[in-house]
Amino acid sequence: MTLDQATIAQLAERLENAELNRQPVTRITDAYPDMDWDDAYGIQSAIRKRKVARGNKIAGLKMGLTSRAKMKQMGVETPVYGFLPDYGSYADGAEIDMATFIHPRVEAEVAIVTRTELSGPGCHIGQVLPAIDFVVAAVEIIDSRYENFRFDLKSVIADNTSAAGFVAGSMIREAADLDMPTLGVVMEKNGEIVELGAGAAVLGHPASSVAMLANMLASRDEAIPAGAFIMTGGITAAVAVGKGDAINVRFQDLGKVSMSFK
Ligand code: 0L1
Ligand code: MG
């Protein structure tokens, strides 16, 4: 770690205020170019503690930047993880208030709910598959707190990987009934197809993303608890949304997820 606790706390406050007040800020590595990965996850963890202290619950965990399309879109090379605050959970079909966000984007994901705890290091897909309770379609709403989504990997980790909301579908399936890598996804915006993809876009298999999450958490002496809801990462590139837009995502074997923005 290169930052002291007072600076970590101050950066967590700055980024959380940007979220709560919908006022974007410049990326934090401009001011702290020497910050390291522990600093970045330390700031994210301090934001999480601020929310929990205020009475928010943690609805789940997320992996981000798990596909080539997303890495290319954002100009980065490594997956990242974050947490999902409860107030970002929207029902399927919800009309979502644009005033909640700065410049939201949506991406289609496979979500996995665990039955048993998973811990690293050394966690692999062979341990993840039997630990899955069920699989559900989901759409993540991301909203960077940085101006123009301009960030680098450490800045975006500190900003809780742009997590802002999610909508889960209503059909739940057992992992054994799905071929997750070939599971197709079609995203429509206002009735037009804007993105297409398949589950393999997520590190070859969405369950591999869960294994990677367990291994990344292990380096902070944490594990994935039983019953965790995990967004495994975008299958499609993220699509910008604005007032009046309707999003409908069809998932092969998992039904559809829709929402609109007002
Ligand atoms: O969930 C994601 O893949 C987002 C990770 C952060 C990068 C971004 O804001 O696009
Ligand atoms: Mg995502």
C-alpha cells in the first residue's frame, strides 16, 4: 500500500459523494499516480463500509471487464471485482429514473447464485459448477463516477467498478441444464438489435469468472459466501442509455430481461 488510511478514507468519500450527488470527478490516479492495487481495493472497501454503516445491504458481488469486447472498449487488460449495493436492484420490467445516474450504460450478463462457500487460492471451474445453486439472466447498469468514463484500472477498482444497478430475470435454471458458453444473448434498444453475444465471451465460461473472483478475494483473505448473487461480467459491450430508451435482452434458455429509462 502506498496511501495512508486518511487518504484512503478521503478518496472513498470523494468517490461516494460523486455517486450520491451524480457529480462526476476526475480519475484519482491523476492526483495519486503511485497508488497500487491494494490502495485501489482499499478505497473500494472503504466505500462499502460507508454504505453498510449507513444501513445499506450488499446484494451481491460482480466481476467486470471479463470479456475481450469490454477490455477493448475500456482499453484495459485485467478483470476486476466489485460489490452490488441493495438500492441498485431493480425488478424486471422496471421504469428506471435517469436522475439516479450520471451517464449509465447497460450490459448483458449471466448471474450465478452459489449454494456453498467458495474460496481461493486455486479455485477452479470444477469446484464452482457443483457449488452453483442456480443461474439467472441479468443486465447490469454501470455508471462511472469519472468524467466521460475516463479512467484506468486502479481508478475504476476504487470506484467499485462502476457498479450502479442490476436487473435480474425471473427464470431460474440449474447449471446442469445449461450450456453456458454457447448460451446466446440478443440485446435490443428501442426495438433494434444493438449487441449480440454468447456466454463464452466471459472468460470462456461464466463459471470461470466465479473461480477467478474466489481467487482474487483470497488475496484479501475473503471468500465468496454461500448464497451469494454474482454478476459474472458483460457478455456484450456496454450500451449507453438515456431518457425514453427501452432495453430488452433475450437470453437463450434463460428468458428475457427488460427495463426502460425515464
Ligand atoms: O462491469 C463491468 O464490466 C464494468 C467494469 C468497469 C469498467 C466500466 O465502467 O466499463
Ligand atoms: Mg458488468
